[in-house]
Amino acid sequence: QVSPVESGGALVQAGGSLRLACVLSERIIGRYTMSWFRQAPGKQRSLVATIPNMGDASYVPSVKGRFTISWDDAKNTVYLQMTNLLPEDTGVYYCNVLEFLGGDYWGQGTQVTVSP
């Protein structure tokens, strides 16, 4: 079973940058999609960015132009580069792997806090 492990969360001032990483415990065969979600305090978990292994990345409007999702096949790791961070970007960020054949795996989350 794939076990994503996130890292890179921190406390940062507004306007700052962070890079989150999500390492997969094993390689996935076939088609799959890697995504980053976040859960702000008191809110539901929501999609931030997604990248299929055979397609282009996509982003929610609130992060487009500020966040970049990327995949390093050699390191079996997906990244989320976040720039020009805003207080509303605060939350727990989760990595998700969705296999075409049905596997759905979540990491434990990493906390990002953006101070005004």
C-alpha cells in the first residue's frame, strides 16, 4: 500500500514562500493523479492543485500564479512550491494519490501557518 509522507510545513510571514514535499513509499504502476489539498481551521478539506502522471497540472483560482505542483520521478516525490503566501493559505496541507484502478491514499498532513 502506498503511504504518502508530507513535510515542509512551517510558520511564515505573509509574502513569504514555502516548498512542501510528499514522498511516496513505493512506486505506482499505471495511471494516477497526485494532488495537494488543504484544510483551513473550521473548514472542509479542499483541493489546491493536481497533476496527473500523464497530463498537465491544474490549480484552484485562489492559488493560480502563486503555487506550482511538480513531480520528481527519480525521487518518487511530489512538491508544492508556494510563493506570495497569504494568511488565507493557512491550514493543514495533505498529499493525495489517486490511482486509475481505484487506490486512494492520503498522507498525515503538514501544517502551514501564514502570519499577517
